[in-house]
Amino acid sequence: MPEKKYTLPYRLLHWAIAFSMLFMLLTIFLRLNWMNKHNMADIMTAGLSELNIAIGEDEAISIAKSIRRPMWNWHVYIGYVLVGLYILRMLLILKEGWKFSFKGKLRERVKSWSYALFYILLASALTSGLIIEFGPREYKHTTEEFHELSLYWLILFIVIHFTGLVIAEKFDNKGAVNKMITGRD
């Protein structure tokens, strides 16, 4: 019987965090692109004008915000889920130990540092999100700007993560994806 590489709790947390973060990205991209309040306001204004109904830009933007609010609420809800998953992941690291090494081969050190940086940046994104929701209003704008930067490092991490998987599968860790799905070599 093959030796288990990743425990079931580890794998479940990995995939729950991954899918939660992808869902968060979806809400961000929808908000920034297709469901941008200005784009939606322009579409509404144009559509209503064809019916000989005129509304001002402020009213159209207000309606657009109302339409996309439920989708954005899901961003917040999944943020709460991610806070819980992050705490569980940190507890699992304490229980099972860190699976990476900061010594040895360069590839292993880069991998370990990138994951450590990922967890630090994820903690900062989650913390800034919580500050936006529950913190003092005088820091809201600055905190939102910082929180929005999370989008860029998250995309960068995803690219690095998938690049690392391709390299691992091609060279020295064939079956890496299978191990993360099944837990076996």
C-alpha cells in the first residue's frame, strides 16, 4: 500500500481554501469588470431612455450598487469562511508540523519561502478585510486600498503555484497533483 503523503484534513483544507479564494477572485472580477457600477449605470440609462424614461447618473449608480450588493455580500461571507479555514490551517500546521524546509535544495527553499509568504499575505488580506468590516471608520479608506492590493499578490501566487506544479510534474515530483487529490504517492 502506498505511503500517504498528505493527510485528509490537510487536503480538505487545501482545496477548501483554494476554491474559496477562486470564488473571492470571481466576485472581485465581476465587480471590477462586468458588474462595474458605472458600466451597469450606463446600460440602465441607455435601456431606460429607449423606453422614454430618464434617470440621472447618481440614481443609475445607486440602482447598480443595489443589483450587485448580494454578489458582494457573498465576497464578505466567503471572507469569513476563509478566516475560519486559515485558523484551522494554522492549527493543522502546529499539529502536523510544517511540511517544507528552509534548508537544502534551492527549489525546496524557494517553495518553503513562497508558502510562508503566502500565509503571511493571506493573514494580512483577511485581517484588512475584517478591519474594513469591523474596524474604526477613520482607517477604512487606507485599509480598503491595502486590501485591494491582495488581488495582485493572489494572482501572482496562483501563477507561481501552477508554474511550480508544472515544473514538479515534469521533472522531480511526478504525481504531485495526484498526491494532493488522493493523498498517496
